[in-house]
Amino acid sequence: MATAKPRARTVLAQDILAAPVSDTAFADTMPAALDDLVDVVVPKAFKLTTDGGAEVEYRPGTYPMPQSHAEHWFARAQGVTVYVPAAQQKVE
């Protein structure tokens, strides 16, 4: 009898950001350091599967996200953009 493959745990982005750094339950999804977070604009909801196999669910809005998630090809395909305030933008 074949057994079903266990599904990856889906984690909400808010849970990642609220989890203590020492919490190992989010080890696959936690940024390496808090400096690794960037503010992003998420136009629509999507699920991102990390290299470790964990699923992270992102909802529409503007909030911090691990830089590696913001730069992921799938996040970019979903329209995720890094938010840079006008005061910080360089004028060329």
C-alpha cells in the first residue's frame, strides 16, 4: 500500500516575522539576520516554496520580507517589488 507524501508546512509571513529568532520551527523561512529584511509591496496573494521545501503564504500589502524571498524569481513573477521611499531614491 502506497503512503501519501507528507505536505510541506505552510507558514504565514506574519508568523515568520513574529516568531522569536530562536524558534526552530521557522528555521527554513527565517532570514539569516534581521538586517536581511526589506520592505516590499505585494500586489496579490501567493505561496512561495523555499529551497528547504517550506511554503510561505504572502498576502497583499506592504510589509517587511526576507530579501531572499523578495528577490526570488517566483515572487518577482507575482509582481513583488521592493519599496524604496522617494526620499531615499537617487536622482540621476
